Amino acid sequence: MSPDQQSEYVIRQMRDAVLDTDVKIVQLINQRLTQVRRLRDYKQDQGIPFVDPERERWMHSYLQGANRGPLSPSGLDAIYDEILALTKRETETQA
């Protein structure tokens, strides 16, 4: 195998590993959406507000403590803020 072929093989393997991780991320986001949909429906049936800012602050803090890197604290906040916003949008449109 030539050095170019070896490099192409290694890059392909690394890209496949990244893609496998991306598929898992999508599966987990879908799982989260399903769980939150159930929670949202239950809270709606009980007359409880869906959004709980105190819980969101607690979850941010908990995840910061669970994060072992290399994701930075600000990176985690950015991703989690987007996950929360996405979850609210997605579960609202499925109502």
C-alpha cells in the first residue's frame, strides 16, 4: 500500500468513526425528543407549565459537573442551549 493509499484508508476510517458518532447523536436527540414529548403532554394534562427555568439552570450546572472534556464549559452551554431550544420547538410542533 502506497503512503497515499494508506493516508486515504486512515482518513476514511476516521471519517467513518465520526459518522458513527453522529448517527448516535441523532438517535439520542430523537430519544430525548420522545421523552420530552411525553413529559410535555403530562404536564399539559396536569395544568403545569412546560418550561421550568429553575430546572434548566440546574441541568446546565449538572451537565457542567458531568463534562470531562475536551468540550469547553462555554461549548457545553452553547450546545445545551440549542438542544433546549430545539426540543421546545420540536415538541411544540408535534402537539
